[in-house]
Amino acid sequence: MNIWLQGFLIGVGLSVVLIVFEYTAINRELAERSKRLAKKVEKDSNQISRMRGMITFGMVLPFGCSIGAWLISKM
């Protein structure tokens, strides 16, 4: 398999894991705050920007991993 493709697939796997982890962490935080206040709470701007940042990082990570894998293979 091409080294670029291997790096890309590794990056996709890492991206999925990081995005899912951040999503569950935000939902856990919302559940704890909702339980403490005894009412349903909505996501605030900080949580929305955290998720947006993680998704953006997750979109860039596969390309960075493919370039990194290629550079490592050239050494």
C-alpha cells in the first residue's frame, strides 16, 4: 500500500477517535450541569467552538499524517 495512503488512513482513524471523545466529553459535561441545575441546558458558545475546533483539526490531521509518513519513509 502506498505510504501516503497509509498515513492518511492512520490520520482518519485518529481523527475519528478524537472527535468521538470530544463529543462524549461535551455531552457528559452537559449532563452533569443539567443534573446540578435540575433542568435541561443547551450547549454554550464555548462548547460549540470546542467541537468546531476539533472537527477542523480532524479534517487537517489525515493530510498531516500522510505528509509525516512520507517524510519518515524518506529518512
